Amino acid sequence: VQLQASGGGLVQAGGSLRLSCTASGITFSSYRMGWYRQFPGQERELVGTITSTGTTTYVDAVKGRFTISRDNAKNTVYLQMNSLKPEDTAVYYCHAQNYYIYWGEGTQVTVSS
């Protein structure tokens, strides 16, 4: 099982980035997918999730700015991040949950002020 995340980078405040996470080795369409982030020296925290049927949830800090979507044909989940703030700077991880839980490698997002 592999979750390969990409799309991180450096962006100015107010800008946008789109993260992608492509899964292999799982029946992607049956998994709830999520994005988490980890700030330096802190625990990993939830950003949002998308169910197998496309229902999304978000933490308050990103509501209205971030959008999670999925393409089951491509085994890929996306995190569209708009109106980025310096406090969004973190390592972002994708997460797959069904009966099992899998994590991808993180991708660094840095937002400069």
C-alpha cells in the first residue's frame, strides 16, 4: 500500500496550492480519505476528510479556504488550498481509512508573509 503525496511548496500569503495524494494497493473508492497537517513541535492534526461518497468535513481553521475532492478513477484525493496564511505552514499528510488506516509521506507547505 502506498499513498504518494505531491504538490507542496513555497507560496506567498494569499496564494493557492493544490496537494494531490495518489493511492495504490487499496480499493480507493471504499476508503474515507483525509488530510492532516503537523506544525513544528506539535502533534499531527486533522484538516478535513472526504467519505467514499464525497461528503466532506473541515476543521474551522480552514473552512471556506480549503476544499477536498477525490477522483476515484485516478485513485487520487486533492486538497485545494486558497487564501493561504503563514499559519498554514506545516507538513501535510494524506490518510486513508477503512478497516485499515494508512498514511502517506508528508509534503511541506510553506507560506511566506
